[in-house]
Amino acid sequence: MNVPIARTSLLETEIQSVLEPLRTGWLVQGPKVREFEEKWSAFTGAEHSIAVTSCTTALHLSLAALGFGPGDEAIVPAFTWIATANVVEHLGGTVVFCDIDLATFNLDVSQLERLVTPRTRAILPVHLFGLSADMSAILAFAAKHKLAVVEDAACGFGARYKGRHVGTLGDTGCFSFHPRKAITTGEGGMITTNDAALAEKLRRLRDHGAAMSDLQRHLGARPYLLADHPDAGYNQRMTDLQAALGSAQMDRAQQIISERQRLAAVYDGAFEDLGWLRTAAKLEGYEHGYQSYPCLFQPEPVNMSSVLRVNAMRNEWMDKLQQRGISTRPATHAVHMLSYYREKYGLSPEDFPCAYVANHCSISLPLFHGMTEAEQAYVIDVVAEGFQ
Ligand SMILES: *Cc1c(COP(=O)(O)O)cnc(C)c1O
């Protein structure tokens, strides 16, 4: 049997939905984009949702709208997808990495205070793999130092913190609709915010800095006059084809999340007694969205002295799983070890030991909507055989 790490699951009606904008001829930033944004706000509880071309552009636009620029520093977890750090570089800022807590794979909030300098302007907490970061601590820290909070909620769909959907806690939240995420539009992203003025600025910046969108102008009294451009904006508009696909999936949003949570619970139960495989943290007040199913491979305690030995064993196990038809991946990467950041900032692995260990000893197992009982039972059986 072959079990992929993820598989896109779209209903026939969702596939058909893409035809509608093709037939009406409104292809970009039109009524389907507005509909998708409205459903997103209703589901997450965010006051404003702004659709863009990816989570990366959502993060970039958020920082730009918040006035982040050259010389400013932003705190970013060392274990995340590289895009969280890249957007800081794109705006001429400086990335200040923070180590993670191995128990959650998220920011270790106990280390934040010592990273602050007079140039610190922003923090980008990541809700990695669908588990919220420790937002009470992060919001208190940000308020104390007057920092902007841009939540990287790329994996955060369905993730809740003390009852609130992630992405609605900071200044903005940024979501991804890449096919590896729970809802997909191929490429695509969404920004959420509860600040009306910021929302307006974000809408303007995504659309070349135009004071009024094409749709507003089209529906207004004088559609023949062009808008003013108060900003030198970007083009980060979502197409209506993408929005139609996203909007259609929102009609079964809760079901998509519940299905992922159900699959994760089956794994949790099956792996409970495997001392060598630690599954995702379950914490009071946190609802996991399970964008993926990240585990820590720990046949012995993992630390800086055992990490390379454990890494070799993990890779052998991943190889065995691959040969048995099961795709796995390291959960994500330690960004401080990627050559751009390592060389630019002169970093070494031990600067962020938990991120380094997570990079070398984490493993994500297949979890996706539409995974069959037989597929999951097969993964469980092969895992139960052990790693040797
Ligand atoms: C997927 C992901 C991104 C990038 O999202 P895109 O939509 O591909 O730009 C950023 N951050 C994290 C944590 C991610 O998982």
C-alpha cells in the first residue's frame, strides 16, 4: 500500500465552483473574493479578512502596513517555514531568532525578554502545524515593548486558543491555502485583523495602493473614473477562480477540521504506549487544527550530545517507512541552519538547540482529509513494528 504525506481532497461541487467566475468573466478580486473573505470572517470571528496571493505575501503585507522597515528587528522562531523569516529580510529588517519549546514546537516564551533591543519592532509567533503559540505570554510581552504582533497562522486553520481562532489575537493573522494546508486554493493566503484602519490599508496595499478597488469602482456611481493611489502598493490580489474554490470549501470548514482531529485522535491512541515516539502536545485551552501530525522521534533523550545519533536512526526509520510505501517528512526546518541565515548572521546549530533537535529528530506522519481507515491502519501497523 502507498500512503502519501498529504492528498488534496476536493468535492465535485468545489471543482465545479471554479467555472462560475470563468463564465461570468470576473476573474480577479471580484465577488467571489468578497464572498470568500466574508465566510472566512464568519468562521474565524475576525472582523476583517483580506484575501491575498499566499501566506508569504500576507506576512509581507502585514509588516509593511504596520510600518516595519529598514533597520527594524523582528523576533521569529528558529523552527518554522523559511517564509516567516524571509519577509523580514524583504523589508530590509533584521531577523532575531528565538528558540522553540520542544514540547510544542512553538516559541519558547521564556527566552523572549533577552532578545529585545531598542530596534525591536515586531514579533511573528507561528502556530506551527495547527497548535497555537502561547499567545497570552506573547501578547503581554508585545504590549510591554510596544511591538507589532503578526501571527503566522499558515497552518492555523481550525486552531483555537482559549476559544478564539488563531489569527484574531495579534495585529494581523496570516493564513495559507497552499495544497499542504487544510483548505487550498492552489496558491493563496488570507489576512485577518480586527483593526478597521489597518484593514483598509492592507486592502489598498494589495491592490497597487489604489484607494478604491475595481469592484467598488464598478459598483459605484462613476465607474469610469480611476482611483487615486495614496501608496506605492503591490499586486497581491487573489483571483476569483481561487476564491471560488476556497469559498466552496468553507461550506464544510468544520467538517474538514473535525475529520483531521478525529484522525489525529486515532493516531494518539495507537501510539500512546510507544515511548520512542512523542506525539503532538495536548494542552488545556488549546484546540489543535492538525495541519499535519508532527512527532518527536526519541528512542533516547534527545539533546545536543545525542542529536546526531538519533538523527541517523530517524533517517533509517524514514527510509524503512518509505520502502513500505509510507511517506513521511521532517516536521519542518530550523531556519537558522539554512545557508542564507547561517552565513548572513554567522549562526551555528547550538545557538538554538531545540530548533536544531526538532530539525533532526521530528517526523510528520501522513494525515489528510479523505485518509481511509485502511490507510491509517496500515501506517499504525508499520509504526508499531518499531524503528529497527
Ligand atoms: C506554508 C507556510 C508558510 C508559507 O505559506 P505560502 O502560502 O506557501 O506562502 C509560511 N509559514 C508557515 C509556518 C507555513 O507552514
